[in-house]
Amino acid sequence: MHPSSQPVLLCSHAEPRKRPRIPPTNLSTSFLLLPSLRHPASFRLASAMVGLPYHVPASKLSLLLHHVLLPVIVVAAAAAAVDGVCCSHQNLLSVHALQWGDKSLPRSTSSGRTRSHTSTAMLEMRQQHQVSRHITNHDDYVSKLLIADEARVSSLQSRISNKLPQDSSGAQVPLVSGIKLQTLNYVATIGVGGKNMTVIVDTGSDLTWVQCKPCFYCYSQQDPLFEPSASPSYQYVPCNSTACYSLQAATGSAGVCGADWSTCSYAINYGDGSYSRGLLGRERIDVGGASIEGFTFGCGLRNHGLFGGTAGLMGLGRTQLSLVSQTTDRFGGVFSYCLPTRMLGSSGSLVLGDDPDAYKNSTPISYTRMLSDPQQAPFYFLNLTDMSVGGVALEAAGFSNGRILIDSGTVITRLVPSVYQALKAEFVKQFSGYPPAPSFSILDTCFDLSAYEEVNVPRLRLGFEGGAEMTVDVTGIFYFVKRDASQVCLAMASLQYEDQTGIIGNYQQKNQRVVYDTVASRIGFAEEACG
């Protein structure tokens, strides 16, 4: 069946539009424009659409409603419920508004919408959604990003399966997409020793680090390298310090002492060939207008890998060296973020502290228990108990052991095979009629939407222990491989084995306020338009 003839098109604002748009002309699609037949204006509009006289005598109004218009509406509503899918379980996606662009947005700085309070700090997150102009091979570029994402997932699975850690005050930090910097992760700008540094925000890592002079082997970055010798507030961390001893838990590698024990060297290997090696130091950092004195971080002297043009990484994990743990006394062990979409001008925020103002544009927050495992301390685990597609609950064996990791550094959500196959089957069933497209990299469910301006997309909902829910934003359902939307893929992928751990990636977390309360051991979700 062709999409334009599916019964679901009778839903309000639910008609897939091809390019160029052709106004609705048949009876069923005409009723798309009916907000309520009780309103006189609506009735006059409906009368004109079905060929009735514009002016209808009051004595005939009731007769017309009951015998002409009402039966049509009843039939339309029944048709829209075919296969259990109704309008409330679908979203309208503007296809060509989400294409990869060609222009670059201005560089992110920390002078945007930042706010600080004694108990909270906020960094504005602005979206840098377009690909840099110098990227000439778009397909190769996107493929490399997904390969990097797969490498990260493999590394995480290895760390999880081996059960080894990795080789109310507030601040709000601007978060932006890292696409301009050739990474699909989200980035924020912080101050290190008074110098602005754009870093990847990563809940799956603990140690915050930036590239430093004198750099013996460094990748190219957008910001100038941090120079410890030029900062009067910088200090080396000695080898016999608690921070140096904490490296084993934070990075998977023990600290190495210098010749006179005055320095402590760190090494982080990320599993995809990326690494950072250097010295632990202490410095003042600025996040969202809040200054943190004596913050322990890594000064990277040898760095390599898929960090794009960023200066380094901000670790928001759960061990002692993470930004969250080091600022617990000030921010209460609470942080939240709202990740922006790739839409032009969209923005979000990273908030340190439990700031009620940060949630004022959100729906009510629903919380679920944060699972604890001392041997996997850096990670944030939840219990995924159910999922639905377009209002249809999925049945899968994988929900019986639904432990899943939520991670800001992974891009595409991964599900165990039984859950993914159930998701894929139901999604394809509800999205039938659209032209298929070849699979791409890890994405195996793809469509050609180049002929459409708008399409109806089934809503995806994730349910967690305790009744918490996360509804995936419509912009997080499809991954646009081709610029012209001729290859658009379901932005989720299957893990290889049933006993692996699922991961909720950042692509599905867009336009969500995700709250991490490490003291109360809970994670909350609320819908929020980050812009």
C-alpha cells in the first residue's frame, strides 16, 4: 500500500507530504483540517470541503452533522486505528529539515547563556549541527563516525563483561553537538586556568583531561593547547596522593611515579585505538560561571584518536576523579543535561546541581533506580522493563534481564538481539509502504524518504523499573545517511549476543532532560524542547 493511502493519514497533521506539496483533494484527507465540528468556523470549512452549501440553515445543521459529517469521521477514526496504531502514537517528521547541512555555525564559547549560583552552575548547550566545509566525502565521513561508535561500544562491552573499570550547588554549561568538530558526541566549553577549552561530555568516563604543552604527540584541535607553565595556579599532583591512587578505578591503569615522586603519570586506553597519556595536575576550572579551585585533571602530552577537534574530554562518571564526585560538596552529586538536536539554532544545557529552574520547561520528571555495581563503578545502569512502538508493546525475552547502560558518549542505541528484532519487526510493520533503501554500516533498517517533505513516524517509548518512561524525540528515530534523505535509517542497532548489555546512546536522548542523582542513586527523564 502506498503511504499516501494509508488510513493513518486521517490523523490531524499526519499526512506525509511529497515534494512539491499537493493540497489534499479527497474527502478523507480533507478532514485532516478539522479541529472540531462543534465550532461554527470548522463546520463551514468542512461543508465547503465536501461540497455542501457555505450557509446552512440552523434547522438543517443537526441533520447534516449526524447523517453526513459524523459518519465520515467515525469511519476515519476506525480506519486510523488499524493494527492498533492511532494518531496519539505517531509524530510528524519534517524530512528535509534534518538533512546534513553544508555551513558551519560560529565557534562555541563560554560567553553564551551561562548562569552560576552558590549551589548550581549551568553551561549553555548550543547546536553546531552542520558538517564542516572541508569534508568532501560525506559517505566516508559518516561511515567513519559510525565505525568509531561501534569501536566505543565494543570497548564498553569488554569492560562490562570482564567486570573491570576502564583502562546542591549548581553550574550550567553550554552543550553543543560536536559534528563541526568531526565527532557525533556532544561538547561543552569550560575554562581551564582561564583559557576556554571545548571538550567532549562523557558519562562513561571519569578522568577529565585536555591536551597540554609541551605536547610530544597530539592531534589537531580547535582551541590553543593549555600551557601549564604559563598558569600560576597549576600544580602537579604527587605520586603519593589519593588522586594518584584513584587512577586505577578511574582509568583501569595505575598511576606511575616520576623519578622524585613529585609527579603522577596517567594512561587511558579507550579500546578503539584512542588514548591519552600525561600527568595529573590541579587547576582552577570554570563551568557555567562557577569556579572550582584545585580540580584534578589530566594534562595530556601524548594523545591520539577519535576526539575530533576538541581539546579533550569531561568525565561525568561515578568514581572519585570524575567532575561529579570532585564537586559533590558544592553541587550535591546531581547533574542533568538536555541534548540539542541538529536543527539550526537549537541549544541545550548541562546543569551541575539540582536547579529547579533547569526543569521549568520540562514535563514532570519520572525517576528509576540507578543500579550499582562496585566493580563497574564508572557506569550508569538502569533496568529496561519494556518498550513500545506506536503504542504497541513489544514482547521479547531480553526484557527479563533488562540491565541497560545510559551513555552520553555512545551515539546509536544498542539493544540485545531479541529486543532489537521485536522493535525492527513492529517498526517496519507500522512504517510499511515507504521505499526501502540499502543498509548502512551498523544500521540495517533503511528507507528512501527523498520524495517526502513530511512522514508519519511511530513513537518509540522505553519503560524502566518503577514506571519511569522515556519517549524518544522524533528527531532521534532516524539517522540521515544521505544528504538528500535517499538513505534514512532507523537509528538503533543490535548487539551480537543476548547476554551483552544494551546501551542508550545520545542520539535517542535528544530533547530529553536526563537527571543523574548519584546521592539518591536514581536517574530521571522528562521531555524538554532544548531550544
